[in-house]
Amino acid sequence: MARLFFFLGILWLASCNQPAPSTASETSDTSTEAMDSTGYDARLAEELGADPYGMKQYVMAFLKAGPNRSQDSLEAAQLQRAHLDNITRLAEAGKLVLAGPFMDDGEVRGIYVFDVRTVEEAEALTATDPAIKAGRLVMELHPWYGSAALVKLNEWHEKVAKEKI
């Protein structure tokens, strides 16, 4: 069962790499008015909190196998479900812009990218994860500098996900 949830998480991560579908109705005149001849959209950059390079600070988390992995298969599956529900909650709250497992069975199980400025903020969000609370996972947190457009990922994911995890 845990493998199934990891597989679903992989599907979610893979689908996040797909570009958002665009239609004429999605492009407003006001959006094109804000763009200069290079395609730079000052209004969007401000909305996303982008610096002059189109970047911003996040906190990246490496989810690692924790010290308590002795749960039976039912308890492990319940923790995985609660872990996925927490991911969904954080994403819907706009605090988690990327999450997904790695596809090997290494110590590093997956990653998160939190849309927060400090490691302390990310630690508080990390503490809400049932798998962390149970010791099944631990997180290693690092400040990270990435594209400000990353915060649009969850919105785009909704457009390509036929099924929910």
C-alpha cells in the first residue's frame, strides 16, 4: 500500500513538469499590457514576489527515512495516507509548491519546496506532518533560491491531474 502511495506521488510529481494548457480566454488584455517587448510581465513578477532575475527564496526539504520505520503495513499505510493529506493541505494553503518522492529506495525519500522565507517557518510546517511526528520520516531543511514562477505549479497541476492522490 505504501508503494502505491509513493507511486501516486511520483505520478503527481511527473505531471507537474507538464506546461499549463493555454487558451485565448486565459490571456487577458491587461496581462499583455504589462509585458514589455522581451515578454517580461512586471505585474506578474510583483504578484509572485520575483526579484529582478525572476527568482525568490524558498526553503527546500529533503525527506529522509526516519529512525522509527518499524510500523506494520497497516500503520505504515495509514501514516502514508495522513502524510499525503498533509501535503495536500499545505499545497492548498499555498505553503508547499512542490512535493514528491524519489524513485529509488535510498535514504532520501523525497523533497518539498516550501513557499516561506525562513527555515524556522518550514520547521513549523514540517511539524504538522504525521509521518514526521511518528518518526517514519525526518526532514533536512535548506534555504533555496529558485524561480518565482514555481508558485504557479499547483495551479497548473490541477489542470493536468485527472485523479487526486
